[in-house]
Amino acid sequence: MDERTPEAEARPRTNARVVSWCLAGVVGMFAFGFALVPLYDVFCEITGINGKTGGRYEAVAAAEADVTRTVQVQFLAQNGPGMPWTFRPVTRSIDVHPGELVTVAFFAQNPTGAAMVGQAVPSLSPSEGTLYFHKTECFCFNQQPLAAGESTEMPLVFIVDRDLPEHITKLTLSYTLYDQSKTATVSDMDRPITTTNENG
Amino acid sequence: MSAVADTHAQDHHHGPAKGFSRWLLTTNHKDIGTMYLIFSFAMFLLGGTMAMVIRAELFQPGLQIVQPEFFNQMTTMHGLIMVFGAVMPAFVGLANWMLPLMIGAPDMALPRMNNWSFWLLPCAFLILVSTLFMEGGAPNFGWTFYAPLSTTYGPPSTTFFIFAVHIMGISSIMGAINVIATILNLRAPGMTLMKMPLFVWTWLITAFLLIAVMPVLAGVVTMMLMDINFGTSFFDASGGGDPVLFQHVFWFFGHPEVYIMILPAFGAVSHIIPAFSRKPLFGYASMVYAVGAIALLSFVVWAHHMFTVGIPIAGQLFFMYATMLIAVPTGVKVFNWVATMFRGALSFEAPMLFAVAFVILFTIGGFSGLMLAIAPADFQYHDTYFVVAHFHYVLVPGAIFGIFASAYFWLPKWTGHMYDETLAQTHFWLSFIGMNLAFFPMHFLGLAGMPRRIPDYALQFADFNMVSSVGAFMFGATQLLFLFIVVKCVRGGKAAAAQPWDGAEGLEWTVPSPAPYHTFATPPEVK
């Protein structure tokens, strides 16, 4: 199926050509499937729609607090599956003015007899507010190692942006703390399948 | 080895090989088409048996027959087997048999790959079905296998499921490449694109859809595989991944997939209705453009499956309107079918009965789809039996009735015998009644709030569930009648003329019945 032969030129669409185009499409779409992963992350970062608050915020200039507005910020803390730590916000709810720099803390304790590493993953609701919630300091930027029995108060410093849409009066920031000490075995395949509906 | 009796071998100079090797090594499009159809019917019975288990358990409230774990395995395997094992291979089988006959080609363009793409399928489903006997059971997370249910919480057999999906994906992709190469390169002289029969058109577009989305499915299961076995975090929130990403990637495959399962049926029905109306198809060009429009739109509507995961309002509106837009080309097709029948000399043999039922019932499924497309209403319907009713209405009287209609329509060409019309009409009416009895009450159950994928339910849903189960048993048992009709037709019956339907048109009716082992060695001239 050499394409330079006159025969092939007379019939430009050989099977080999169709197959190569199709295979190119297949490979391209397989790659596209994986490209969706970073695309999704970028899309969410720009729009904030999955509630994942961004990384460290560098305040360009000390913004003045808008004292005419008050926004209630609530904090939730929960453990991921199999995470034995005690994890709770020290402040459950706080009223802040947009533009104001606020510091709160979360309490974490490792009650087990072994050193462990935790990683908190944030989620903000409503997601529309995600882009207006800036963290200048957060324990979620790093993994948290705790020795056996150790406890700690972890700081969170944030600013609610002055441009927060008017109709948002309440933001809820939820942290889920995941056990990172055993990342090597992400899925425990030996664990029996649990169900809540076993009473036959 | 030579257990297969072969009566045709003596008739033809270049007849098929004898024995099992004929089927193992064949590159003949008719043999491969037959194998695809037999395989898909076997899978249809297997998936149907699982549906019977589901409906038996749901016959009355409480847990009677199976445990919830096994129930979940049944719903999952039923979905996977019906989608990938029954419907898709049936259409590939029809394509293998009919495309070369319709475009005047001697065979498929890539016959060896054709053989390979078929024989991968039994391997894939052997792996998939074997998970039922593994420790921890078969996949139990639904045919949509949402992460993290399928990754963190999946049974150990999930990895086998992933490889099975990989293999069937490769099979589908090779089938699709073969279809494209055949249609683009092997058309008879004079058959321009806009002279192609509609089944050829719909399959060409379906093949492009397959090439576009099966690799995405392969990608998403590969990500699952890596999350499960190699410690990546594509869908694991603790590692920076996002479970919602799974749903986006899955439905980017999943929505075009539902059109993959229906477009070839559109094509087949567009042959059958004109044949039994004794009129040419109304609006051929608009049919082609409508199929193209449906295929293109299918890529931009995926998030209507996931309105409830927290999509911003602008996104919900976009996906809602884009979804509703699909009703326009679909409506064009339905109106064209009705216009074809309008003032036609109608007769209602089995293929026509199935085709007319297809138009009516698929439209009902389309309307419930429109209801589900309304984002605010979908919050109520989501994950209820209304969804189950909707997609069974588009898949059973849509895809499956389309396949039955095609089978009866072309059986005389395949076997050289007429099927038993009385039995076939019985098959139709029992299927029609059984299917409606099974799935129509599900609309009410869903609107009343019965969630899908549960082995037990609240008492107020009992009556409709019992009706639904009775209908399902009726539909299921009726399919054994179909098997009997086909076997009877293969073994004998009234000899079929080359053109057994007086209104049918197309090159496939110019060859004798049964179609000789080799046809169109010299291409016909199309004017």
C-alpha cells in the first residue's frame, strides 16, 4: 500500500489510510480522556465550582475591611474513612467583615499508639463563594504529622474578599482529614464488603 | 470437531471450511455476523436471567430470594451484559451481515481484524462473568461504576472487570474501524454518500461515535485501575483527586454510548417502515442530517446525568437546553417515519409490528427523557425508578425491538426460509404487553419516590412492583419463543424469494435467499 504508486493515487483512500486515521483518532481520544483530568482541575480552579479553595493567597495590598457587611463563616471538620484522629474546629462559627484578616484554629489529636500523618482537604459551600475565600495560611497546605497521643492546634488565616457577591451572607468551610500514613495501600482489598442492610 | 452439519459446503465452489475451524478462523462477513448475533442473543438471555433475579426479588417487599450484596451484583452485571454484550454486539452482527450486502461489497474491508474483534468478545465476557464466582463476588457498584464506590469500596474482582472492559472496548473499536473502512472504500460504483441506505449511514455515524468515546471509557477504567492498584489519586479526594471527575469522564463516554445503542436501530427501522408502507422513506436527507445532529449533540449533554452533584446554575441551564435540543432532530426522525406510513399501503408483518412499536414506545422514552432533562425536576427524579423506566423504554422497545424487527426483516435473506409469521406475531404481542407491563409502572414508582438499585422497598410500592415483575417474567419467557422461531426458521420453512417483502428496496434483495457464501464478487452498478 505504498501511497506513491500511481495505483494508490488513483484510489486515494486505501484501507491503510482509513485505519491509520481511525487509530490516530483512537489514540487521540484516549489521550483526551486523560487530558480531561488536568483540564478539569484548571476549569475548577478558574471557576471554583468544586468548592476546592485555592492555594496560599498573597495579599496584594492590605485591603480595608468592609464594616458595612458581615458574613458568617462556619467551620466543619470530619474524618475520612478509617481516620481515628479527633478533629474539630476550635471556632465553630465566626462573623467577619469582607476584607478583614481573620485567624481561627482547628484542633487535632492522634489518639493512637503510632505516629501518623494526616492531610486535610477543604471544600467550601456555596461553591460560588470559593473564588472569594482567600487563605493566607492554612494547615491544609501541608501534611500534618502527629506522634502517638500528640495533639495540636492548627491555624487557618483567611480573608473573605470584598468582592463577595451581595447575596452570599454565609460561607461554610468543611475540612475532611485523611489518613496519609498508609498511602501505599490506598484500597484495602481484603476488607470485607460492608453493608448497612444485612438483616435478611 | 466436525459436529457442525454443513449443508452448504457442497453447493459452492468456495464454500466455508468444515467443522469448528470454520467459525474460529472465518473471515467471512456472514459467518462473523452470524456469530455476533448468536453471541449477543446468548448474552441477552444471560443478562435477562439476571433481570429475572432482580424482578423476582422485587416481586414483593422484604428480602426473599437473594441477599443485598448479590442483588447489587445482579443489577451491575445485568446492565453491563445488556449494554456491552447484548445490544452492541447485536448491531455489530447486523452490520457485518448487512453492510457489505447493502453497499455491494464482497466482504468487510478488514476481514481478519473482523474475526479478531469477534473472538475478543467471548474472552471479555468470560472474564466478566467469571467474577461472579470469585471471592468477594462480582462488581456490585452499578453499570456506571462510579468512583469511589468502584475504587475504594469495590470488590477484589474489580480489576477483572476493568480488563474485561478494556478487551470489549478494543473489540468495539476494531469493529468500528472495520465499518468505516468498509463504507468509505468498498461502496459499489455509483453509490455516493447520499445514496447510501440509512442503515449504512447510521452505522457510519455510530462507528465514528465508537471511535470517539470507547477510548475515553478505556481511559476512565485505566484511571480506576491505577487508583486501585498503583496508588494514584485520580478519584481519591485524600490524594487531591475528585470523585466528581469520574462522573464527568464516564458520562462523556456514557452519553454518546446511548446513541451508539440506538442509531443503528434508527437505520434499520428506516428500512422496515418504507418496506411495509410500500412507499419510499419520507425525507431521506433530513434523516441523515438528523442522525448527524444527534451524534454531534451527544457530546455536549453529558452533565445532564449529574445535575445533582453540584453544577453551577449556568452549567445546569446549558446542559438542560442542549439536552432538550436533541428532541428536535429526534422529532424530525419520528415525524419522517410517521409521514412514511401516512397514506401508505400498510401491512403488519412481524418486522413492521416491531418497527411501529419502536416508533411509539421510543417516543414515550424520549418524552420521559425530556422530563429528566429539566434540571429542577431532575432533582426529584434523579436515581429513582423514573430513570429506570426512561432508559428501559429507550433501550428495550428502542434498541431491542429494533434488533427484533431487523432479525425478522432479514431472516429470510439469512436463512432462505420464511419464519413462522403466526409465532412471530405472538412473540411481538407477548413482548409488547410484557415489556409495557414491566416498565410502565416504573414511571409511577419513580415519581412516587422509589429509589433505584435497592433490593427492598417501602410497602406502598408493593402493587406496582408486583405488576412490573409479572410483566418482566412474561417478557423474559417470551424471548425463548424468539429462540424457537429462529431455530425453526434456520432448520426449514417456506422457501424465501430473493425479495420476500414486496416493498423492500436495496442491493441486499438482489442476491438470492439465502445469501450465497460469497456475494458481489463483481460490484453491482448503482444508478
